[in-house]
Amino acid sequence: MIKVKSRGNESIDQLLRRFKKLCEKEGLTKDIKKHAYYEKPSERRRRRMRKNVKRSFLM
């Protein structure tokens, strides 16, 4: 669970910005986007295969 405490005279915009950075750092936003829609197992397999192929070419 991500908690953000206010630092003295910090505005809500600054608090929100820090919260978003922490969420990004934890990978929370990436996980939410991944689960935003249903992905068929075959599509998931294809995506993983493409990722592995791309990774193997880079090495």
C-alpha cells in the first residue's frame, strides 16, 4: 500500500504528483493498464513470444 504524507506547507498538486511517481515506481500503473481489459491466453502467448524474440535480437 502506498502512503504519502504531507510535508509542511505542501500543496495538494505536489502531493498528487509525488503519489503518481510512487505508483509508477511500484509498477502499479503498469499493472492496472494490463488488467484494464481481458486478454485471451493465445494473445498473451503471442505477446510474450514477440517480447522474447525482440529480447533475443538485442543480446
